[in-house]
Amino acid sequence: MTARLYVEAIAYLREGERRFIVRGQTAKTLVALVASGDRGATALEVSTWPLRFAACHLLRRDFGLSIRTDREDHPGGWHGRHVLETPVRIVLVADPEQEDEAA
């Protein structure tokens, strides 16, 4: 079994705080969205791991996060810039792969 990134976070929703845990690509996506702030992020900007931000759908559907996707045109077509609109605080990030390398 492959070790996966583990993130615990708190979303500040209208109905109150919601604590949640995400793993793997969804965790990487959440960290990238939180780190990018108001400018948002594209898949190309974090191209070391995703071809697209498919995990945005899961964050919206499963955790009620508001993530805006803006269309940005470029010479070859367009891409989406994803902006996390729901305030989220990351409480814990655990990366078992990093821990294994340090051991």
C-alpha cells in the first residue's frame, strides 16, 4: 500500500465550522488552493502532480467548499483557474513519504 498525504482542516461555512480530513490527490489540491489564496491556482502551476484539478469536484461535493473556476484563455485554448472562496484553515499535514525518507 502506498503512503498518501493526509490533511486535516477546518472549513468556516455559513452553518458553522466543519472539521474534515482528506488524503492523496484531494489533500494536495486543498493545500494548493489554500496556499494560492485569492489568486487561485491552475493545474499547470502545480504540474508536478495533476493533469487537472479533478479533486475540486470532491471538495465541493463532499465537504461543501465553494471553489470558483475562472476560465483563462491562452493561444492553444483555455484552462481553469480555481479559487477557494470558503475560508479554510489547515490544522495538520502529514506526508508519510517524507517521513519514510527521513527515517
